[in-house]
Amino acid sequence: MIMLLGSKLSAAQSANTRTGANVRLRIGTDGYLGFELGFEYALLYQLGVFGNFHNRRRQSEGVGFNFEAGAKYALIKSANRGIVLSVGGAFRF
């Protein structure tokens, strides 16, 4: 998966590189239930690494798990103007 301008970021990630953790619970139609655990660590001001663990359960499909790990690099990061342009990549297992 290639991320450009935040187009392929998962729900728990932003284009900005920062340190943090998150936990999300997702509930939807057709018996959908899932959770997401994520962590991101900013190695430098413009460089961050992240990992996410996803679980989903849908009545028609059963249970599924995947793990995602990757890195992001902010090409442009301006606090004054509030602009972030990031590129990165992730491996999904």
C-alpha cells in the first residue's frame, strides 16, 4: 500500500507525523463489529513509524485479523500555515 497525500491512510492515522496511540471500536450494519489498536512514534520531526492491529467480525464472513506496519515522511510540514504533505508506505500482514 502506498500513501500519498493521505489518500490511503487508515481511519486511525493522519498525514502528520507525531507520537501517539489510539483505540477504536467500529460497529456497523450486517453484524459488523471491529476494533483497531494503533501506535505511531515520531523518530524525527518529519519521520514517523506506525503499527496497527485490526480485527473485524461480520456475520456473513466470520472473523478476520491483520497487522499493518509502515513509515511516513513529511515532505512539507508547516505549523504556521497548517500544511502537511506526507508520503509513506505500509506492509499489511
